[in-house]
Amino acid sequence: MVLSAQIDPIQQNENLIESFIENVESDGELDFNTLFEDLEVFLKKPLDLNAADAIALKESNLFNDIQITALLKHKQELGDLISVHELQSIPSFDVKSIKVLEPFVTVGGGLYDYNMPISEMIQNSKSELYVKWRRILEDQKGYESNRENGYEGDPNKLYLRYKFYHENRFRIGFLAEKDAGESMFRGSNKQGFDFYSGHIHIKEYSQLIKDFIIGDYTASMGQGLILHNGFGSNKSAYVMDIKKGGRQLKSYNSINEINYYRGLATTLGITDQVKLTLFASRKKVDAGIFSDTTDLDVGLETFSSFKIDGFHRTPSEIEKKGTLTQSSIGGSLTYNKSNLKLGFNGLYEKLNRPLERTDALYNLFRFKGDQIYNGSVDYSFRYQNVHLFGETAVGQNGAMAHLHGMLIGMDKKVDLAFQFRSFDKDYQVLNGNAFAETVGVSNETGFYTGLILRPIKNWTINTYFDLWKHPWLRFRQDAPSAGKEFLINVNYFRKRKSNFYVQYKYEEKEENAPIDSSIDRLAYIQLHRLRFHFDYKISKSLSLRNRIEFSHHTEIGKVSKGYLLFQDILYKPIASNISFTARYSIFDTYDFDSRIYAYENDLIYEFYIPQFSGRGNRYYLNVRYDLTYNITCEFRYARTHLDLKRDSDGIPVRTLTHGSGLEQSIGPDRTELKAQIRFKF
């Protein structure tokens, strides 16, 4: 049973993911394999705090940047740590954070053995195989046999994953996935699964070869102004987590079918201070292709947008599969010495068909064409308790994007964060993913302030305030617009016993007034969310988790509100081969505007973020059973029941359907089954 005795570290990362996902308001099934597999590695071979540099500390996902700055300053002034408990004397490390770190870190354990040949790594490697199945039990419209444009395949979702690894330094990985509705070994998928991914990754092989990857991988540069593929910083209750960083290259382990590169990648240690990262990729991408017969060049094929959901179930979805070829070449030269880091980054992307966006006015300055290149310079500088960082990028049209930040560890009671961003309205990029209000790294100016207070023992206050403007039009914003956001989280932590927090979030932004409004202008939309959350550890094996959350949405006099209440039971005994987590929740939200998201435990390395809209209840049960030391079985049962929704006039109506479109099923209930078996050998 993975981490059965260490609930606190996993809970912290679950909270981080929930807070991150809530801000982007994305619902659905998510997998964070790399994030939690690294924690497993550190459990078996803890990270040596004395040997780890800033990149290794950031990559571990165990520290925020203020803690990294404080730890490096402490080692520089006083030498190596004698014990992990010495962290208590370093600003920004409180009892709660040290408790979380303890299972994963050590002092004096060493970092990498550069004398180990690949043959020895292979000989000492381990294997893991995952087989997963998922299905919605209710009949859905897409599977009706007499439907001409329905789903080609059956309602089963299948997933197969294999990894062969030595610690986190050598890895061979392979995965295959079929979504529900996709065919398998017939129709458009005669090759079997719909999506395949694989890689070979050698990490820290020598002083020269820091990373070498063949196959699928992710790449990140600077603060994401030209490229960032991985899970990174964004607005959340972890208010200091505003800086992207860590390793530039990582092997790809996700089922997301768009956010990766396929080819070769390497990072070379030219000297102790200079590293060179190079990568090249060529992969197929989904898009709807159009033939422009009115152009002088008869038959010119273009597309208007990328298809990013990865579904290939219906004839129209299958027709868009792999219609584009995207070729990419990128590189980064970084210089690290003492407390200074400089990076020089470049990326070139080539499409075999040009992108021609629709004639909507908000698309006026967005990228069009079949090739694009970007360059940037990023920096990071640490002095005493201050950490400065940022990036400046330029596009092929000369437009620019800037992002700069500062983190300050005032003392053990106060941490501060500041960030400024300015993205030209005509700055163009394909893979940008920076800390901002909106995705796309374009058409935004903003200023963020974050603060952590530790006024008395066991209490922490996290708060941020963010202001932004969009100088040009955007989707659903037919004029320049602005917004602001505020969050405060007051947290009480009692070691080994309980954790309570209350969180309030307020967001105000401008969008087009409703169509039925007599006002033809932007209207202010206001959203309030108030949450009370309580975790209590009854014993080492049994924990309870409670939450109640309220939502209040207003728009030109229209009020939409709702609430969500849930009770969790987590049973994870140390000496037992069985564990389970369960939840029962009730919800009542006026409509989609007052929807509430809530993170759910799922199968190992997987999480589900459902959206609650309407009135009803939901419950789930996850059971994990260690059949043997090397075989783990998991099962999940989840059901959502809807009592009523509201129609377009706001009138409550009892519903006899669940879902919409081809996903619609008759009846108010939706039931999901999942099963997974993991073999270790």
C-alpha cells in the first residue's frame, strides 16, 4: 500500500492540486503520475538536503521558493545540516512543514553516484504494471445502435501502463489507453488502443549527461512565456507558489494526448556552471481541416484551431485524428553560479498546414500561419532572504511578454511574494503557460501580491490579491476589460491530530452582458466562495474529513447561489492489507454560474474533480487491497443523483436525464465503476 503510513505528505500535495485545479475551474479525471511517483522514490531513498542544489529542491515539489532560498542561505553561512530537525532554526520552516518533509529528506545520504553504469542500473531495476478499467453503467445516447453519428466503440475505458526503473535515474515507460466510446482492434483503431506513449529516460548519468530521453517527454523553460508543459505554479491557497522551475526535461507519463513532445531531448553539463538543453520533436496533432477553394491556390488546406480533448469516438472526431504534423526544435543555455542563474531560450514550431483563425475581432492579433518562433531570457537571483526571478520573451513579430517576481522571507512569521506581468496583445506563442489570469500568455497586464503570516503557534494565514487588465478583446469580452481576485485562508494545524481551515475567495471580472439584457456593454460578474474544512485524525489508521462550501454569483442583478457539504472517511491502517476512502456529499446550486468543484480521492496517482450544479447527492467508495506484497487491487464505485435543475428562466424542474449530447443518459442517476490492478516485480 503506497504511503499508507504517511498521510500528511500526500494530503499536502492533494491540497495543492485541488487548489490549483479550482482556480482554472477544470472538471474531469486527472492523473499526476510524476508528482506522486517522485514522492515514492524519496520515501525509499530520501533527498539529501546537504547535496541537493536549488534545481533538485524545486524538482522535488517538497519546498516553496522562499524555503529553498532560506535553506541555501543557511548552508552557505553555517555549513551542512547536522540533522533534519535543524530546519526548525531556519526562517519559513514551521513545525507543520517540517513534519511533512521528514519522511522524504535526510542529511548526508548523497545525491548521485556517477560511477554506476547503465548495465548495473538495468540489473538493479524494478518493474511495475498497471491495468485499469472504467465504465459508466447507465446507457448513453452515443452507444445507441441505430444512431448514425454515434460512438464507434464500446463504453469501456481501458488503460495499460508499464514502467521499468532504477530509483529516479533510469526509466523505461510505456502506456496505452482507449477512452470510452473509442473502438479497439476494429474500425478506425485496428492497431488496438487509441493512444500509445513510451520513453527511455537516463537521468544524471554523468557530469556531462544530465538528461537523455528518447520518446515522449515534456520540456519547460523559464517562467513559461514560451514553453511550459508540466504541472506548475498558478494562483492558489499556496500563495508563495508563483515561480516555475525545476528540471527542464521530464519523461512523459500522462494520458493527456496533446501536452507533450515526441522525439529526442538531452541536457548536457558543459561545465559545472553551464548547461545546454536541446530537444527535437515531430508528432501528429488533431485538428479539423478545411479546403479553401476560393483561394488562387486551389485546394489550400487550413485549420482554425487545435482539437485538444483526445477523443476519437464519432465519425467527426475520428476524421480530425492526426491530421496535422507538428515539428519542434528548441534549446536552452543556462548559467548557474552561486546565487545567480541566467537562461537563454529558443523554440521553433512548424505545422504542415497553416492555422487560419475565425474572423472574430478578438482573434485579430493571435497567431496565424504555419511556423512560429520565440526567444527569451530568464533569470533567478538569491540574496540573503530575497529571491528575484523573471523572464522576458519576444515573438517573431517583435511583440514582447514580461514576467518578474520577488519572494521575501521576512522572518519565521512573515513571507511576502510580488509578481508583475505584461503580455502584449499581439504577443504570439503556441505553448506558453505562465502564471496569469488567463491561458495563452497574451493580452494581459497584472500585479499579484501574496502574504503568509504565522502569528502564533499552529496558526497560519495565507492571502493574495491579484489585479489584471486585458488591453484588447477576448472571447465573451467585446471590449478591453479588467478584473481582480482576493483569497484568504486561515489554517490551524495540530500535530498528528487535526487540521482546520476557513477560506474565502472573491473574484470580480467583466464579461459581455447577457443577450436578454437591455445594456449593450461589459457587465461586472462577482463570485464569492466561502469554505470551512476540517480534518481530524481519530487514530493512526482512521481519519475524518468534513467540508461545507458556499457559492454566490451575481451578474446585472441576477443572483445565483449554492452550497456543497461532504463527509469523508479515510481508513488506512499501517499493518493491514486493506484500506478504503469514502465520501457522501449533498449539494444545491442554483445553476452553472454557482457551480462548485471538489477534489476527490481516486485510484492511485489519479484524482477526479467533479462539478456540482443543480440539486442532489453524490457518494463514492474506494477500496485498496494488497493481495500480496507485489500485487495491489483497487476498486471505485461512485454515483451522482440529481433531484432537479433549473431551466433558462430559473424555474426548478425535476430532471429525468443526466449529462448532455451523446453523453446523455435517461434517469437522474449516473454510476461509475473503476478497477485497477498493479503488479510489482
